[in-house]
Amino acid sequence: MQGLQLNDVYKSYGETQALNGISFQVAPGEILALLGPSGCGKSTALALIAGLEAPDRGAITWDEHDLSGVPTHLRGFGLMFQDYALFPHLDAFENVAFGLRMARLPQEQVARRVNEVLELVGLAGFGRREVQALSGGEQQRVALARSLAPRPRLLMLDEPLGSLDRALRERLVSDVRQILRQMRQTAIYVTHDQEEAFALADRVAVMNAGRVEQSGDPQQIYRQPVNVFVARFLGLSNLMAGEVRLVDSRPVAFLPIGQAPAPGMSPGKATFLLRPDAALLDGSGTLQLAGQVVELSFRGNLCRVVVSAHGLELSFDFLSSAPLPTEGQPIQLSFDPTQALQAFS
Ligand code: ADP
């Protein structure tokens, strides 16, 4: 296996088990997002990969070579943090040149490479600007250029956009993706923001309590979360306890909101997810749900409708352009169970 591989890696700090048997890989040219709540071990994983800390157990390899004896500066990896700490007394050019000068590259090569990456991040002609005279987004681009300049074989970005406002972050996410793609840069992008992870990564690894719960391409993870943790973390919160029973030898889901055919599901108790994007307003689904609209919130092209039914609060997303229900009014929704229902045992 080419690229980076973590195999059953453990790391504890005193009583805290920061990494608990984590395994994942990053193929050459791939952008992997490590997605998980604060404290799940994302930064610890990066510190181990960078060689700033050593694992208690487990292997970290690059192109199948064990990295355990390799010091940080010989790993050829780059890091970019949220607190990117540009040197305030240097201009943009010198900030980007820093690593190249440390590597004692000849002057003309430094100049060529710095100008190349400044152009790549959309800052051609900004080289002689003082970094304090740059906007937050521009400073972020300088930091990205600085980490790309030495051509790291792996670039690790730890919540790099965390300190920026939402609009700027959204714009930079797609720029960063484009820049990394263009350079075919192998990268790990750490974030607790699922939208950022989905927008940026080729593959997402959802972490919880020091290990990976699920990894796959963004669409696959969103369509098929493997357990309640992943579903909840992705905001798929319409979860309810139920049971699959055989009726006339066919599996049927018995839910607080009614019964539905459950083809392929095994009998037994389970937690069910009712997908927020699968509610139908035209009554065409076989699973019917009558409730009361308790809240309506617009999110641009989508509108989230919170419905109270059978003692549950359930959220559904509709296109804002659709005819929408009114707050406080009764509502009748229906679902195609094969699209709308998922069970976690
Ligand atoms: P994340 O990056 O996902 O927020 P971290 O890797 O920073 O998570 O932390 C994982 C766990 O390890 C947390 O409980 C954190 O408090 C703990 N931890 C991380 N670094 C240290 C450290 N140097 N000393 C003690 N505990 C640490």
C-alpha cells in the first residue's frame, strides 16, 4: 500500500485514551478528512503522524516503511494549524520562503517556487505586502502557500479555517480543495464540521473516542451511516427505538410512528433512522405520519421543518421552493420506507 497507513494505533496521556486502536490510510494524491467531535483524537493522530509524539502501540507507515525511528524533519510532511502564526515582521514572500531557506535552496529556486505557490493560492503580486496588511483570508492563503512551498509528500491541515467567519470559510474551502487537487497533494484535513469535510475531501473518516467509526466517500457516508453515532454526528437525528418482527414470514418494522415493511432487515430490537430528506408532501408513500409543525427554519435553498408526532420531535428538509407548511398547523407526511428508513442494531 502506497501512501500513509495507520494500523491499530494507541496513544494515551495518563488516564486519557486519546487514540484507541485507530486505523486508516491515505493514498497518494488523496484528500482524507478526519471528522469528529472535539476531543475524539484528531490532533493526536496528526501529532503521531508528524512524529511530534510516539504511539504507545501500533504502526504508522509511509509506502510501507515504518516511520517509528524517523524524526519529524525527515518525514517530509507539512502541517498547517488554525493558529498558523505567520511571522509578523516578514512580508508574504519571506513567510512563504521560510522553509525553503531553511532547506538551503539556491536563491533563484526559492524565488521561483515562492512566486509559483503565491500564484497558485491567488496571491500573485502580493509577495512584498506586510502580512499584517493582509485580510484574514489572505493571511490564510499565505499560510497555505507556506506549507505547500517545500512540496510536502503529505500535508496535514488541522482545522485551518476554524477562526474565520462562515462566508469566508465556505469560499476558502472550495479554493483549498481546488489548490490541493491541482497539485495532486496528498492531504489530511482535520475538522469537526461535516459540511467542510464533505465539501473538501475525497474520503471522510468519522472518528469517535480515538478510533474510526466509518470511512468512505462523502455521499456514501451520508447515505449509509453505519451506526447511531455517525448518524447523529451528521445531523441525522430522527432516531427512534423500534423492533423488526416477522409477519406472515415477512419482516415488518414496528415503530412509534407506525408499521412499515422492512425488507432485508433481521428480526429484533433496533434503533431506526427516519431520513430527514425523505419526507413526501404528496401522500404517495406507504408510511404515513400525521403531526404538528412546531418550527420552520430557512437555510437558503432548504427549509427545515420540525414536526411533533407520537411524542417525538422529527426534522425534515424540503426545498425552499416547494409549497411549505405553516408553523403551528397540522401536517401530513408520507415516506417510502425503503428510501426513508434505516435500522441500526
Ligand atoms: P481533537 O483534536 O479531536 O479535539 P485531541 O487529539 O486534541 O482531540 O485530544 C484527544 C484527547 O486527548 C482529549 O481528551 C485531550 O484532552 C487529550 N489530550 C490531547 N493531548 C494531550 C496532552 N498533551 N496531555 C494530556 N491529554 C491530552
